[in-house]
Amino acid sequence: MSKLTDKKLINLITYAPATIVAFFTLLWVLFTVRDTILSSQEDLASLQQDYEQRQLVELTNRVEYVLEQIEFARDQTEQQLESTIKERIYEAHAIATRIYENNKQLPEKQVTKLITDALRDIRFNNGRGYFFIYKTEGLNVMHPLLPRVEGTSLWDFRDVRGSYIVREMGEQVKAKGEDFYRWWFVKPNNKNHEFEKIGFGKYFAPYDWFIGTGDYVVDVENDIKATSLEWLRNLRFGEHGYVFVVDENGQVLSHLEQSFIGKSIFDIGSEEVKEGAKRIMETNKGIVKYIAPVGPSNISNYSKTSYVVKDENWGWTIGAGIYNELNNQFLASRAQQADQEQQETLHQMLVIGGFTIFVVAALSLVLSRLIANRFKRFEKRINRDFDDLQDTKDKLEYMACHDELTGLPNRAQLHNNIRQGIQLSEAACCQLAVMFVDLDDFKKVNDLYGHSAGDKLLSEIGKKFDEFLGPNDFVARFGGDEFIFCFSNLKNLSETEAKVDKIKNVFKQQFVIDGKVIFASCSIGVSMYPSDGDEPEELISKADIVLYKSKARQKGDVLFFDSSINKQVQYDFLLERELREAIERDELTVSYQPQVTAQTGELHGVESLLRWHNPHLGNVSPLEFISLAEEIGLIGQIGEFVLNKACEEFASVFPSPEYNSTLSINISPMQLMDKAFISQLKRAIEENQLPSNRITLEITENVLISDLPKVTPIINQIKELGFTISLDDFGTGYSSLSYLSNLPLDELKIDRVFVDKMLSSEQSDSLVKAILAIAQSASMRVVAEGVETEAQKTVLIDYGCDVLQGYLIERPMPIAQLAEKYAEL
């Protein structure tokens, strides 16, 4: 045995460890490669099975969704028809009423011609719909399709089932004011079958007419069929997915290949294709495999698997499928990818093994390491300086593109990311959603817990947003408590709604900030590419618009942008712009509705009612512009205008002391709380020489409920000046007997809602009696609004009501008409 010399020992210590490590490393690589190959094969088999199953489930869901949409559209047939014809009749009645009001001084025959000329040529419902007019005793006034019957009585005219159409419809409409009516009739192009027809009529009192129209149910259903088919012909999913529809006779109604539409499914393609068509028609619900007549250009085998469902109501066969060769191509691509990954793994293992051997060998070279360490120290010092510079640069770049509080991207990155998302979605033939998220009542968090807590809450929310983002998703803090999401490559509305749900789910959990439990919610506005725009700024703007509408409608809501919302927003902007100049342009006027003493019928007073006619908007309802005036701070100016105008015009017609009738003026809550209101009241009555006891100020329950301690001193001060205080719309809010006893009220007004229903609703009748009893016990006068029938008038008088107001008494009228009718009384 040779001696173990120092040189050999050094060589042994130097090379033996490396040799041993290399040997075991090689064994480890071999075993690992074998395990990797086996695992890859198993994963590929599992992928193929899962992918095919997922494709079938997706097909089933798509076809079932289409079927649900068709069923929903079919169920809306009659409702849509009734809504359409009712809306049209309302338009026709409004036209007739306007012509009558503008020309009622003319003879009836002349006014009748003006009305029939205006309505005769109007058509709707794809040209089928028209208006007809009858007197309620059966005399035809207008029939555009049968002008020969005009001027003749159709009192005894009956449908195919014996119903007296004109007689019964006229009686119903006159009794109810408006009503729907059904009858059966043959169609002009099909006199061998009878079809159900739905009509709607509205009573026109000045000439004892009813104005009506009608349409066949089957025609509306055919319109819905056509709309559904048009939707299906344009419906796409994925790159080659589409929905086909075949009727019960085999005629193709919808298909990707437009030339197939209208042909029999049994006349398309080869015998093998026709055999597949036969299997499709024989299947009620399930999976069908067949050869398709057409397919994508990048495949040669048109073998296809489709999910088919038969709609029994319309006799349609609806299906959608996938090309098997495309699936095979995808799986082959994944197999190739797995093989490539396997090769990369082997390469990595060899590199790691070689690196291990190298490290062990290097450790034996102590001297070399000592020399190398000195150079490494210099190298590290230099690298450290470079790293510090690089870190500083990275931080500056990060701060420029990210929000300091939440760590999310800021507005600087937003437009670029949305533009990139649009490019990705366009390339994939998908949609993109921009979601504008705003926290509800975030100011309350700052007010209650401090701005530090608010900042921490925003930071926590930002983290939770970032956690659920996918590879194609993006979120940025837009500013304050606002965030903007961008979700690209969305295939359908369901995926978009799923993204919305993820955002909403963040707010379903509580946030613990500094030991305090805080709950938050958000409102969301959504705009979609390409339907709502193809530029980032446009999509952000439209999402912001619907966010504003969402918060105005209900906090915590989600709203998608559409044309109707855009139209409403444009209308709101126009309404606000025009309202700001309405007083200067003298567009606001005051009308007056008389109030009479119930027992004698003598004039008790008038209520002033604000009216606005704008050259662009026409007559605008007070329900629209009064609330808007409160929002934009114009209610004080408008309220002062009404106060001065009403006092001036009332004093000119009913001056003191010749008359003692009263003037009622509605006062808004904001106007009542204005410090200048008392001085405005004094100035109005002094300038028009009206005693304060002839002025009744009407306030609503809302102002009492919102801030009773502040309102009470103001009302007491008004009462001390001699004005009459009336509580308007009593009973419609949170009525309380406490403020009836604590406030100096002189009058209660019964809202028209109760008057309208008191003859048909025991509850409303009891409420009217209760209000009268409360007023009588408190020595207050009671005014009933909305009296429109003699029966209502009689019952109110019997119940002891003091003053009546409503269309039965008089409609609101301008001051000139009021003076002409009542000044001499």
C-alpha cells in the first residue's frame, strides 16, 4: 500500500468531495427526470379530460342562456303590446286634448276635423297600428282604414265570437276613464283563422268620445321572433362559436353561414352532413356529434360536437358547438408545451448539478478564495453603490406611477393600461369594462373617526382590490375615495357581472381600523368597450356619468352605461342650464286653483302653483324642476319670485278690503330656513297692500320631521305676524300628533292620494275620517285636495270637510282667466 502523501491527501481532499457530489447529483437528476416525465403524461391526460368536459359544460350553459332569453322575450309579448298601445293612446289623447284646449271656442265639428286630421295618418307597430275614434254610443268619428264607416253607428258590430266590440269597449272606457279590451278577428291576409286582438281606449270627455287602437297578439309575437333571430345571428362566442336555429320543418332560421338561412337543413351538404342534420332534428335535448357543412379555414375535418335543445313553444331547435379538430390542436399544443417545459427542467437540473460540483471544487481552493475575497470586497462596495443608485431610481419611478397611500397605480398609468386593455380585447374579439367605484358616505368616516382612519381604510380597501385582480385586470386610485378598474378580454355580460361581484364582495366584510369596526359600501358605474366607446377618456367619462346616476338613484347600486342614461344626463344638463335663466327670460308663471267652501260652494281662496314653459323643453313638470332648484341652490330665488308674483297678481284681482278670499303659497323647506325669508314675507304684503291674515303659507311634513327644533321658532314668528299656517299633504309622511299640538297650525290639507281612494279603500276612508277628527279636535280648518267626482264631494261634505279643491271644482288657471271668472263675485 502506497503512503498517503501530503500531495495525495490534498488531491483527495480537493477532488473526492466533488466526485461524490457529482455521482449522487447524477442519480438525483435521473430519478427526477423519470418522475417529471410520468407526472407530465398524467397531467396531459387529466388536461384532455377536464378540457373536453369544460367545453361541454360551457356549450350547455350558452345554449340554456339563449333559451332563457327567448322564453323571457316570449313571456313579455302581451305586456309589451299593452304597454306600447297604451303609450300611443296617451300620446293621441294628449294631442286631442291640446287641440281642444287651444280651439274649444270653435264649433265641435271644426275641432273634430282638426283632431282627426292630426291623428288619421299616424302609424306605429311596423305600420300596423292606427288610431280610431268612436262616440260612446257607437257612432264612428274616425277610422283611417275604413273611412266609409265614419259617421255611421257600429253599436251592433260584433267580432267572430259574437262580442259587441264598440259597445262593450265604449262602456268600459267611459266607466273607467281608460281600459284594455280583447276581441277575436280575422286578419286581412288570413280570413280563414281568427286571431286574438288587444285594444286600449281612453275617454275623451269634451265630446263623449273614446280614442282607441289595437293590435294582434300574433303579430307582436312575430316581431319578437324576428328580434330574437337578429340577436342570435349576431351572437358570437370565442373565435369560431355561434348559435344555429332550425324550425320544426327543418328550415334554417339562424346560422353563421348567411347563405344557409331560409334553406332546409336536409338540403345542405353531403349525405354524411345530412345524416348529422337528421340526428340534430331528432334530439330534444342533449349532445350531438356530426359533420358540419362549414368550418374555419384552418382545419380540414369539420367534425363537430354540439349541445342541442328543442323549444316546444316555437318549435325551434337551438344549438351551439365546437369543432373537434380545434380541440385536438389545442391539446397538441399543450402537449408540445409540456414537452418543452420538461426539456427546460432537465436543463435546469444539469445546470444545478454542475454548479454544485463547481462550488465544492472551489471550496478546496482556499488560497484562490483568499485572493478572490479581497477582490470581491472591492466589487461588493462598488456594486452596493450602484444598487443604492438603482434603488433610488426605482423608488422615484414607482412614486411617479403609484399612489402613495394605497400603493396602487395612479392616474398617470390609468390611460395607458386602459388603452393596452382595449388592444388586447380587440385582438381577442372580446369586451372591456371600465368600472368607476366611489365609496358611499366616506366623508362620514373622516368626520367620525378622523382622516387618519379614513386613510387606513382606503389603504385596506386598495389591498383587497389588488388581491383579486387577474392577469388582464387593472385598478388605479383615481383620487380621494374613487377607484377605477379596467377588466379586459371579457367574453360576455356574465363575466362582467362576476367582476362587479368581486368588487362588491370586498365591502361585505367589516374593516377593523385602530380597534374600531367600520363598514363601508360603494357605488359602481360601468362602461363597456366597444359599445360605449374606444378611447380611455370616453370610457372613464361615461363610467363617471353612470356612477353619478347610480348614487343619485340608490347608494350601493351598480349601473351600466346605455343610451337612455346618456340621453337622461344630457336632458338633466339642459334642464339645469335652462332653469338657471328661466326667471330672467320670463319663462316662469303662476297659475291659481280655486278653493271653495264645502257647504256653500262660495270661493274661499286660491292656491298659487308655479308653471314653467321653456322653448326647448316645452312644459316642464314642477316635480322635475323644483327638486333640481333645491339641489343647485335656486329654490330661494324661485320661491321669492312666486311669493312676489302671487301677491302682486292676487292683490290686483282681489284687493283688500273689498275681498276676503285667501291666497295659499307653497313654501319649500330650504326657503323656510332662509334667514331672509321673514323679511321677504313682510315686503311682499306691504308692497301689495295685502293683510297677512289673507295669506296662507303651506309647508310639508318633511320640514317638520327633518329639523323641528329649528323650524318651530320660525313658524311661531310667522304666526305672530298674522299669517295662516297650513300643513300640506298631511298623512303621506311620518305624521305625528306631537307637532300638531306644539305648533300653531291653522289648517290641514288632505292629500289627493287619500281622496282618490277613499271610495274604494276602507283604509283611505278611515284615514280621511281620522284627519277630519284630528283637525276638528284642534279647531283647525281642513282642505281636501284632488276632488274630481261628485261622489267624493258629497262624502267629504257629509264628513264635515271645510274646503274643497280639485278638478271637479276648477283646474289651475292663469290670473287673467281667474279675474274674468271670479273677480265680480
